[in-house]
Amino acid sequence: MKRWIMAAAILLPLLKPHTGAAQSKWDEIKEQGIVSRDTFTRQGFTLIFINKSAGFNTATGKRMVDAYFTVYPKQAALYNQHTTRKVIFIIDPEYKGVAATAGGIVRFSPEWMQNHPEDIDVVTHEVMHIAQGYPDGAGPGWITEGIADYVRYSMGVDNAGGNWALPDYNKNQHYENAYRVTARFLAWIEKHKKAGLVQKLDAAMRSKTYSGQFWQKQTGSTVDELWKEYAANPAL
């Protein structure tokens, strides 16, 4: 399974879960099949962890819980102080992707997490979508996913352990490729052009004020000009 499929279910627009998901309603939590339900609260943030997979590794579940409390408060502080303080994780055998988010609910494939227990920063990517909280029509999907992967890159708890990294630049890429390709472009802008741009971009998306002029207003260059400069010297 290609890594980008992880967020193929994150949904452009964000609040609509992947059409291939088994749930008729994303926020419908069926009691049938629940193996365990635990609630954790730390420093004003709450996580409800629902496991519907009898064989799910409890050690992996604990790492997911710890990752949530490590990264989500930081995301809230840096990107959206008004984001929800209560999140629900569901280990859901009916969900056939890797993980997906809508509203404050994240569904994870137990098969993926069992086979890739070190890919713990799938949590970092997914809960950033909660912090983003973009309304319908906020802006391009490549920005949504690029920011989420940028945050995985900048805040991840163990990307190396999950064999996850930003890709090297190549001439076949484009900033609209989304996910890690866009994330690397954003990291380059942060380092070489304007620190803090991702925060401003995220805020513009959430307030529905993003337009193609954003890049020139913030950096003095259009997004195409920035990409051309990046392509000429993409070192981070």
C-alpha cells in the first residue's frame, strides 16, 4: 500500500470521510463489537480510545495515546487554540484505509497498526486535521494535506522509527502533489524564505481568506516563482 493512501480518506473537503468507509455516518459509534473503551484526560485535553479489534496490541494503543498527548496540545497551541479539546480514536476493523479523520473522530485500521506498529506518527498527521478544522471551500486540498505532513515532519515523535521521511526533490514533482512533496516545499519556505508561513497559511485556510495571492503577499514571490527557486536549490 502506498503511503499516501493513509490520508486518501481525509477528505477534501476535510469534514467528509472517505466514500469507501464502511460507516454510514462517520460520527456513528456502534456499540456492537466494542472490546474496550477508555477515557484519558491530561492538562485539559481528553482522548476517548475505543477498540473494536479483539487482537489489537495494547502496547501499540498506549503509544497512540501517548502520541496524542504529546503532539495535539502543541498543535493546538501553535495552530488553533480554539480546536476541540476532546478527540475520539476508534480502532475499527470495518475501516479499510489506514486512518482517516472527520470532525473530532479518527478511525484507524487495526490491520495497518498491527503490521506497522512503528508508524505511530499517523496519529500526528491525523490529529493535525482536527486542529486544522477547515470549513468547506477553504482552499486547495494539496494545502490541507501538505500542512498535515509538514506538521508530521516538524512535530513527529518517531518518524524515523516509522520509516517516514520527506522525499528528495525531483523534476517530476509539483507543489500540488500534496502530502510529503508539498510538506517539503513548505519546510524549504520556512527555512529559506519566511519562518512562520505555515501558521499563516493554516490560519488563512481556516478563515477562508486564502487566495492565490497569499504567497506573494507573504514572501514577495508567487507560488510558481517559489517552486522554481526551490527546484533550483532544494536543500533544506
